[in-house]
Amino acid sequence: MKPALLLLGLLAWPLLGNAAEEAGVPDSVRQLQSGSPDADLQFEAAPGEALRELVQLLKPLDTLSAEFTQRVFSQNGNAMQSVEGSFKARRPGHFFWQTAAPSAQTLVTDGDFIWLYDPDLEQVTVQKMSGEIQTTPALLFSGEVAAIDEHYTVRLVVTGDKDPDEFRMFELKPKATESLFETLRISFLEGKPVALLIQDGLGQFTVLELSSVNMNPSIPDSVFKFEVPDGVDVIKDF
């Protein structure tokens, strides 16, 4: 099964259909969850301060590139799916996301359109960018940071076992009554984004662990211009 995309790629975090893995929940996931996605977390008392701190961490990131391992877990923490890949982001609205075989896909946005290329299907789907992008996790790395307060309630998680100057975890809850996810948690280590967790309405959660994080690299315009391969069907969804 190919990825079931809520809004395509990181725009809504694909739930990938690989075979279930036997490995247990990794330590970094447990750290992100603070024991469980449903755990009673403790938060700093001043949510306004949490928002300001998150904005201070994200605002300087005009561009970002990283490799990732993405895993999907069931409500009880069993590993279901896994994929590796890389992404590049540039504000505003530019994104490149690529996953490796056996679930190879490429997603490219240029601020106006979204291309999703599936080499196995020999198919490219093209959509127009819309205001909905501001309500997805892509806002953090490629959207307008000022819109975070409009769409999310932000709280700072008290982890207790990490130096607060080195490790910070934020929880974002969508303000909209209808949302593609219920909870987003993003963690930073020494100012770098290192992991994200998203929990959906069914209790499943997707974890993205970042590596080789490069903040504000030079990314050429060509990265965000998708060239349709020869012999590939193009489906315009607009």
C-alpha cells in the first residue's frame, strides 16, 4: 500500500503502508511522548511565553534541510510502519520531501502548486496550494511563523530530566474544531529541531526523528521546481 496522505507529505505527515516492524518504541519516541501520547504531561504555567519561545526558535529558520526516519505507531505503542527520507524547506511555501524505496515518493511545492510523484505508479498529481496549508505541520518550517498563534494553542512541556537550556518540547493543539490531527509535539535540542510527534483522532501517532539537520543552508530555486519525467501521467486536481 502506498502512503495515505492527509495533505501530502510533510504537509500532513503520510501514514506509510509498509509491513509492520517488530522493533519496540525507540527511546527518542518515549522521550517525545513522556511515556505515552495519552500521558498526563506537565506544562509551564504561561502559554504566552511558550508561544514566544517557539516563535523565537522558528523565526530565524528561513531555510531548513534534514534527513528523517518516520515511524507510525498504534495507540498502544506498537510499531506499524516506517520510512526514511529527506526534506528541504524555504519560507514562504517552498518544500521538497522525498522518501526512499520501497515507498519512494517525491513531493515538491513552489508556493503556488504541489506536485506528488509516485514512480511506481508512473503518476504525478498536481494541486494548487491553499489556505489549508496554514493549519498543517508544514507551517512550522515553510509557512508564516506569525500564523502559529492564529491556528494553534502552544504549551511548553516540562520534561524534568533535561537541561531546559538544551532541550525544549512544545505541544501544539489546533484551535479549529475540525483538524487533520489532535496533537503536535516538536522538540528542540540546543536550538535545533530534532523530533516531531503527531497524534490523530484514532489514537495513532506518527514520529519524525530528524538527523543531519542544517539550519539556513543555501537551497537553489531548482530544488522547488518539479520536472515531470518522460512517460509519466499528470493528473491535475484543480
